[in-house]
Amino acid sequence: MPEGLVLFNTLTAGKESFLPPEEGPVKVFSCGPTVQDYMHAGHARTYVFYDTMVRYLRHLGHRVEFLMNITDIDESIEAAAERAGVKAADYASARIEAYRRDMDGLGISTLSGFVRVSEYVPQMIRLTAALLERGYAYMADGIVYFDTARYPHLGQLAHQSRAELKLRPIELSEHKKDLLDFSLWRPAPSGGARMESPWGEGWPGWHIQDTAVTSTHFGQRYDIHGGAHELIYPHHEAEIAQAEALTGVRPFVRYWVHCGLVKKGGRKMSKSEGNIVYAKDILSRYGADAVRLYMLSHHYREDFEFDEGELARKKEAYASMRERPLKAGEGADAGAVERLLSRFRGLMNDDFDSPRAVDFAVRLAGRVDGDGREVRAEDAAAALSVISGVLGVNFVEERSL
């Protein structure tokens, strides 16, 4: 098992030792929700993992600044608000509050900021103007596009050539110079809210929104960017292209850590597929501890099929474990506790291997270590009080996450 934290970096397509910045906090950003609907189990899995990752980084002694954006400028929100007969801003605000409740319900406590992209429109306009001024963007049919031909590294995160990326064209338009070019500013959709800009009333493109948030808070480079792996192209490729074109600093992000998808019926869980299971419903039926156990029992890079039967079994197992709970208190042997925690860290250091870490914690709750040896209740309780704080699952009678 690795002595220090090793994580899989999508940018290099391999596991790397995590090296914290020489100064300041570890800066972490994760793509957050587009609030056209309530949080579903797929979102919950992603947010639980990144919360656990940040908890673990802090356990290792790192100071961490963790930001997540809220996309509240989007055609899907405008359409949902119109169907509901309310203003888009009011609709988005109500869904954001619902997201906050679900985040609290899941025990997600590590965020330094949960920010609305609509508050960063001036920064988006400044970034777009700078890209135009430096020749990395152009106007066509009232839309400002990023000129991907000027950026030679497109495809580095997806590990695909331009020719391969062109098999997945985006924002189809006869006015673009290239199939791979993406919008930075565009006319607002019919009936949608309008924002003033040097290029007329309109909306920021999707990709410039996150870059505006991270450049405001983190500067030219930061440490970890997260999100589901479906965002690698075009979203994260576009973020890299914009930022590196503006600053010349490479890499824009040092470690790209992508999460797998939750599927239902063999398809990605999404509103468009009609196969959503809402987070608020599984929280009300099973509770946060069982839900987190279930999510963390799958490795973060793994796609998996949502199985409510498995979730129910996690709840039963958790309830059984709690029938004779360990109680944190005095009497633990410091050396024995450190050996148990060292074993746990060895598992988490291997690219956040939460399935094995959860299995170890469950065994420890039964007073058995990872090798099947009996553990004193006092030692197990002391170790589990720490592990509980990392995994966000209550394994002991008294602890604060």
C-alpha cells in the first residue's frame, strides 16, 4: 500500500503521488448542479465522493479550499420555470435551497463556497473580451466563439486528436470556423433573461462560467478539478483551452479527478432518460449513513447500476451494526489505534479506495481488523471515531463529523 496519497490523474491517464502546493491551501473545484430539477442519486454519488476526498485531505493535515458552482443560467431552467409558471430566477432560487437541504442531509460539510454562476457575469464578460483581444476568439452571427485552431493542446484531457473530437461535434452552426469551436457569449434564448455585454444582450456560454468562478477565487492555476467523467469533453477541455489561452500557464489544473456515473436501466440517470431516483427520497427511506455507505462502497471512478435492494441491505447491515455500538471513550492504546488508522490510510491513499476502506471500517465495528484479528473495543472505537469523520458515516456512539 502506498505511504502517501496516490490518485489517478485524468490528464496523464495514470496514478500519481499527490504533491500539495508549496504555499497556501489545496484548492479544489467540482462542477456542481444545473438547477432545473432536484438532486438525484447520480448527483449525490458525485458530491459524496468529493466531500469524502476533501475530508480525507484535511485528515492528512492539508488546509483545503473547496468550491462548487451552481449553474443557474441555462435554457433548461428557463424551460422548467415556464412550465411551472414562475420567473426563472425564483425557480432557480427554490431549487438551490432544495439542493442545500439535500447536501446537508447527505452530511456534505466540506464546502468553502457553493456559488451561483449568475453572480460572475462581469468576470465572464472580461474573460471573453480578453480572448477576443488576444485573437483566441471571433464573432460570427452574433455569437462569440473560442477559436480552437489557435489552441494546439485541445484533446489533451480526453486523450483524443482533433480528428477524433470532430466525430463528437458540438454547437452545430454553419457560421463557425471549425466544428470544435465553442461559444463564449451568445444571444439569449427566446423569452429568456437578457444580460448586457459589448456584443449585445445575451448569455454567457456554459464553459466560460466555471472559468470565471475559478479564476476569481483560485487565480491562474489550482490543484484539483472534479466532476463526472462525462464532462471531460467538451466542458473540461474547453475550460482548459480558455484558461491556458488567457494566461499561458500550463497546466491550468494539476490533477483532474473524475467520477463515474450512476445508471438505472443501463442508462445514465438523468431527467431526459426518465430514470431518476431523487436524493431526498432515498435519504428519507434509508438515512444518510446508509446512503453514504452505499455510495462509497463503489470506487469513485466506477460506473454502477443503482440497486435499491443493495441500498436496503446497507441500511439493514448498518442497523445491525448499531445494535451493539462502540462508544468512544478512554482506555484506548495509542499505538494500537495508530496501527489501525495507518491501515485505513493505506487504503485511502491508493486512489481513495473507499470500497476497501468501508469494508475495513465495518469489520472494525465488529471488533476485527483487516486481517481478521480481534481488536479491543476501546481501540476500535477510538480509530472509528476518526474514520467516521473521514467517511461521514457514524460508526461510533459519540462523534462529530
